[in-house]
Amino acid sequence: MNGHFSNRLPLDLSTSSFFKSVELEKQKKHVDLSLSSPWHARILDESVFDEIILKNPFQSADEAVKKVISEYYKGKGALLDPNNIVLCSGTSEAYSILFKVFCDPGDTILVQKPGYPLLENLARLEGLKTYPYFLKKPKTEASRFEIDVDSLISAPFDAKILMLVSPHNPTGHVLSRGEWRAILEFCKERDLVLIVDEVFADYSFVLENFRFEALQSEVSVFYLNGLSKTIGNPDLKLSWIAYQCPPKRVEKLRNALEYVVDAYLTCSAFAKVAASKLLPQVSYIQKPVLERLYKNLELYRKYFPLAPIVEGSWYASLYLGCEDDALFCLRLLRESRVWVQPGFLFDWGEGWIVLSLLVETQDLEYALQEIQKMNVL
């Protein structure tokens, strides 16, 4: 082969024996508790989107889309300047843009553990190092996860960005006001840029609009969201970065963001049209998704009443205490035809599994029953 792969790639890109076994088993009929989209869960269908798009002609200019996004935030009690909104093709690209603006190869960013593995992969592909801070496991049964603010103290002083996910994937943790203020204070002290991945913000089961409050004039905060979660369709490729920063930094920051975005221009005209028409209808679109989530969350609590509280998103992390979570998940798939994600994918320790709350309620009940049985054996 001519040339060498970049050092940004993992040394081993081959599929592990575990996932080869999983893919082989998943070719047979099974209940999939790894579903990540209401679209793929068949809660939503084409008619929902066709009806809105076809009946509401709209121009696709960037300015019009940004105004709609600004109105979306206004509905949440946040006044965000449309000029402080950057359009992208997806949240992954939004991360990439911000990494390019604020970091050089070799720089360090702070990431939550456990967490979605994609974030570390994106950082690696930009040549960045990651340093963890942690979510505390619930101290008592049926209590909430918390950010371990003390775990931030050991972070390198030359770190550039703190990455925060709320509602959190995969724990369902949602920031409390106290946690938010502690994070902002830390970012202020260390002169860190704060990236808030809030793609599940519309699926929070607790009130948390305070994230637009306090210290906004001293800390640069970037809120990431997009159509993938807001309207439940990952195939409509449009996301955005909405930001607040000190007034003296606005012009330079806007110029830097535009410079990077203009080098790619990946957001399609169709996606902009879709966003313009669909975002004003989020309450209508999200209603069946939220109904499914609340119903399934109630069922989940029925079968596992002592599990950690899920405050948002459409995932739950469940501790079973099994010695090998990968072996448990593969056995569950083979014997019960139920697939759940092993905790090691999210940097959990042994004994954790991660499941989706998007599946049909009767399928979830069957799956929960099988998980209970398997965990007892």
C-alpha cells in the first residue's frame, strides 16, 4: 500500500470477535434495545414530515433558518442572537469546527466518563488528547447521578475545552443548577471554552432552562443541537452551534467560526428548508416520542425500581453486577433474542448495561423480563 495511515487512527481497525458474534446473532429476529432514533423505532413516519414541509413553503436562506432556531431557543426562555448561530451538517461536524477554532494538534480537552464513545473518536481524529472527569454513581438506590466536580481539579491547566453533555448519554443525568454554576466557575477560573451538547434537551424530564443564566459575560458557551434529536430524524442532516460569549470577543469569534465553516459548506439547501419548516412544529412532532418515553420509563421503573433515576434523554444505564457485561449481553441476545449495549462501550466498569427507551412498550416489557431472568441465573 502506498503511504501510511495517520497516527490519528487507532492501530487496530478490525472488528472484534465480540462484535462479529453480535452481528451474526442480530441477523436473526430480535428485540433491539440499542435503538437511537424515533424514526428507526417507527414512532414517526414520512407523513409527519411530508405534511409539514409540503404545506409550508419557505425560503432556505441561512438568515431565515437562524431566525427560526433563535425562536426555538426563545421558546425555552433564552434570547440568542441569530448572528451567533452557526449551521452544520451534524453535531459531529459542530465538534470538529469548534476543535479547529480553539485547539491545535496535541492540545487537551476535558470529557465526561462514562460517556458516548464518539466524542473521544472525534477528538482523536483532530489530533487532540482527552482527559476525563467523572459522573458519580448514585450513592443510594433509586437516586440520581451527579457530576464529580472534585474530579476536575486534577485536569491539566493547559486544557482548552470542557465538554459537557446534558441530558447525558447514556446515564440520563441532567444538570442541576448547582452543578451548572460549579462548571461555569471552573471554566472561568481555568479560562476554558465550554461546549454543551444538549441534543436531548427537548427530552428532559426535569426543568433546566437555567443553563442560559449567569457568568455568560465571562465564559464562552457553545450549545450544540440539531434535527437528529429535536425532530427525531437523523437523516435530515442539519445541526447548529448557538453561542454566548463576552461582547469584546464576539467579532473575532464570529470571524473565526465563519472562516472554518466556509472551508466546508456541507449543510444542504434541503436541510435548511426542512429545519425552517419543522422546528416551529417540534411540539407536534415530539408528542408521540415523549408519550413513548414516559410510558416506557414508567415500565422500566416498575421492573427496576432501585435503578438510577433517568432525568432525560432516551437511554438508561442499569447496573446488574454481572462480572462480564459483554458476555451477559451476548448471552441475552443468543438465548432471549434481546440486544442491549454492554457498559464497556461507554467506559462503564463491569456490570453495567445501556438500553434504549424508544422501543415499542410490549417489546420493552419482554426485554426487561428477560434481563431480570438472565440476571438471576
